[in-house]
Amino acid sequence: MAFIHLAARRLPVTRRLVPGIDSLAQQRLFSVSRQVSSQAKASVPNPDPAADSASVAFVNDQIPYMVPTYVRPAPVMVKGQGAYLWDMENRKYLDLTAGIAVNSLGHCDPEVAQIISEQAEVLVHASNLYYNAWTGALSKLLIDVTHKSGAMRDASQVFICNSGTEANEAAIKFARKVGRSHDPSGAKHEIVSFHNSFHGRTMGALSATPNPKYQTPFSPMLPGFKYGKYNDVAQLETLITEKTCGVIVEPIQGEGGINVGTPEFLTALRKRCDEVGAVLIFDEIQCGLSRTGTFWAHAHPSLAPASGEAAHPDILTSAKALGNGVPIGATIVSEKAVARHIKPGDHGTTYGGNPLVCRVAHHIVNRLASPELQRGVEAKGAFLVSGFEALQKKYPNVISEIRGRGLILGVQLSPEFTAKASDLVAAARERGMLIITAGEGCIRFVPPLTITEEQLKTGLRILEQALEAVVTAA
């Protein structure tokens, strides 16, 4: 294990943007690994580790002790800086996944690292039996920034937890409690969600995620969940009824394929929830926190109707970028529609709201709320879309559609190439860039919001090379 600790040694806080090899032992490891890999796979510039590489040997030593919930390629990531990751064999990757929309300020941000270090020497955890200096401060900041951004006009209070799934579990429980308050018989208990959504993997959040791939192995799901078609207004009168206590929806579906909600659909949801007394939940775990260029996605100008007010939720869930890699989630609620129905003991968390993660998130929220950063997201998103459109013209039979806002973008492959999405991801990785899929045959781009235009140019160049390789092999 000594060599992995050496390889993972953190870059100094002087913002060195090259990985460096921090010891003679690392030099030897990287040298041997490169020789093995280069002999095995010399046809691409950044080949995956070969079967006889140090990476594969390390992975094979670890696999027997890990529950196999993921299928992973061979590279072992040990170091990050900004928009780049390096693996155990010193391969460098431009990361356009940002840890699945988590590392919005980039990897190993020096300011975040400094705050973690400082707070770790003061207080990490004392339990929710007591107040601490940072849970309330983060909650107040989230409410203030939300109001200032023009989003969720009734935002009032925050429940801090540990992940996006937990944030959605809290939202589902809160909606059920509101329904019980309105109708003590328990008849008002149904939760409505939509196809191609993703809300998490615990049983409540999974029950709101109508994907057979995720649900079937663990069925039956929790009772009381109904599913509708995303962006279909006509169905809402029969889908959302007096039995509905809550409706959960992503303003922009992430895992489902970067599908953008229409203003008409979101406002119709708001109207129907008001008619039946249901709580409207916006899941902005992936699309929120300035990823679209506005602090919350539902306040983006493109989601405003031609006339009337934009749809605002009663509950808003967040996670991912909130901690830039430190585990945290947040469930923001309105006082009138939700908070007044929640009493002590209705919900809780052991680690949630601890001073370490809350101090980190407080810093991150301030930075992500920057108008300059948000303008940069809009500009970088437009630059990426322009590049995708150029590739679409070059490969009209491969790329069928480009979707998204800001820096949550999807390149949809045509039906002929849908099955080649994983090949495209692998081809990009072996050329030095990390991308991921979403939905059926959609390539997802959620880079750090701090990525530069030059880095995006590099990414577009690698994407073109990967497309060429996949098309040629087809």
C-alpha cells in the first residue's frame, strides 16, 4: 500500500498545475507501468492500463473485498487538480464529468482544502444534540442566496443531511407528513414522479425513480408512488389527484438524458399541485447550484413562461456541488406549505449538518453564487454547444440532438449509434478525456464550472477524435 499513498500525495497549495512525481519510488512505479502499457497498447495516446500493469494488479488485490455495485475501467485515480485527474500510472485526464457534477470548483481546490484542514483541527462532529457554529450559518446563507437569485420565493428553512438521496428521502417524508396533516386518515399519501427521472437508490427515492433496471431487483417498491410522462401537460389532471401529497420532478433531468422541462409543464405542475393541496418538489441535485448559469435551474430565464410567473417549488433538494466532494445534502422548504407541519422527532440524521461539511459548503455556496462565475457558465456552455453543433454537421448520422443549459449538456447519439455510447466514452478516455453517459445513448457533459475555454477546446478536439474512431470501427 505504500506506493498508493505516495501516488496520492496531495499537490501543494501553491496551485501547481502539473502532477509532479513526488518521490523516487513513484518515478520507478510510473516508469515500469508506462513501459508495460506502451508495449501492450501503443495505438492510442492514453491507453487504459494493460492486464499486466501495476494498476490492474492493484485493482485485483482490492476487488475481493468490495461489494460489486459498480463496473469500472482499469485506471486508478490518485490525484486531481482543477479540471484534471491523474491515475496511478501518471496518465493525465481532462475531466468533463466533475465527479458527476460534484466538483464544480474543480478537483482539490486550494481554498476548500484549507478550510477542511482548519476546521478539522477545531471541530468535526458533536452531534445534532447541540447547536454548532456552521449548520445555521449555511442554512441562512442558502435561504438568502436563494431569495436574492429570484428562485423559490417561499424558501424558509433547511434540513442538512449527507447526500442527494437523503435530501430526497427527507422531501418525500415531509410531503407525506403534509398530506397526513391535511387528511389524518392517510388517504392523501401518493407521490408522483416522472419517467426518465433519477432521485436516488434508497427505497423511498428509488420508488420515485421509475426505471426497471434500478427497481426490479428490489421490488416491490414502496406503495403510493405514481409515474407520469415528463413534459406532458394533458395527463396532469388525472395523474395528480386529491390523494396526491407530493410531486417530485427535476427541472432538467440528469441521469435520464439531459431532458429540459418546458415552462408550460413546470407551471402546469405548480397549478395542479395548488388545486389539490400537494407539495411540489424540485430535485436540483444535479442541475442546481449555478450549473445552468443561474443559482437554481428553475429560475433560469429559459424556464419562464411567456406570460405569468415561473414555477417555484415548495421543497428544493440539493447535494453534489454543495460540498465539492465532501458529502452533504440539503432539503430547502417553505414555511407555510411544509415547515409548519414538521415537528421535532419527525426526521433526523447523525452526521448531517456537522460543522466540517457545513463550513465547507458555506464557502462553496458563496463562490457558486458569484455573478461572474454564472456569466462564465453561460459563455462556456454556449461555446460547448457551438462545438457540438460543428461536430453534428460533420457527423449528422451520429449526433441527432444537443440538449441542456449552461454546463449540463447532452449529446444524443442517433439510434444507429446508441449502443456505441460506451465505446465513445472508452475512446475518449484513451485519448485523455473523461465523459459519461446519461439515458439511452446520450453523452453527458458536466465539467467543473471553473474549466477554461482552452480546456474546452481540448475536450472538443478529443471528442472529435473519439467520434472518428468509433465511426471508423462501426
